[in-house]
Amino acid sequence: MKRKHLLLSIFLLVLTGIFYSCSREGGTSLEQDMYYANGRDLYIQHCQNCHGEKGEGLENLIPPLTDTTYLKQNRNKLACYIKNGMEGKISVDGRMFDEKMPSHEEFTDIDLAQLIVFITNAYGNKQGMYTTAEAAAYLQNCK
């Protein structure tokens, strides 16, 4: 009987160890991880030439994507900026930028959500999930 209890205890310890070793790093969901990976591909294809491989931007022409404050404060505008482009002065990381950002009208709501998940969770940013529903809702309010 003691042997059964010992084997059951060992089995439960091993099972617990397997469970914890398979848990997602940083508490992200599988959906967020997939959005991040797809967003990274979109970023490399459409954004990296201007914003840089590490989101560092380009001197005083192209703003960096490493300023977590700017991205958090403008979360509701990011889909609009990407889809419709952007003109005018903005202040990012204490510097002024006035270079026109091109539009990406071809991006679907899911493209926007995936790209924004990548941008807002890479380069020191940790903002979590950004859903397709958020992108669609925020696009309704573009000015």
C-alpha cells in the first residue's frame, strides 16, 4: 500500500512538473503568440525599412517604436495611423518628428491587430493582446 502511495506521489510530481514546463512563457496566450509572429512578418515586410530592425527609427526623421508611453497613450489611434498613414508633427521619446508615414490601405483588421500586437510587445513594450475587434472599432473613429 505504501508503495502505491509513493508511486502516485511521484506520478503527481512528474505530472505537475510537465504542466509547469509546458505553460506559456510570460503568461501570453497561444493566440497572442500567433498574432505576434504574424505581426513580426508584417513588420519586416512593410515597416522595418523605415522604423529599423530594432524599432529604433531613423534619427530625427522616423520615430522609434521603443517609446512605450507614446504607444500606450495612442493605442486607440495605432490602427488608423497604420491603415491611413499619418501627417503632421508628433513628439516621441522627447523628440519631434514631421515625416509623412505612408498608408497601408491593403491591411485587413487582422493584419492591423497582428502588427500592433508585435509593435506593442516588442522593443521593450509589453502591452498584451490587441484584438481584431479593437482594430475594427478604432478604425470606425478615424478622423
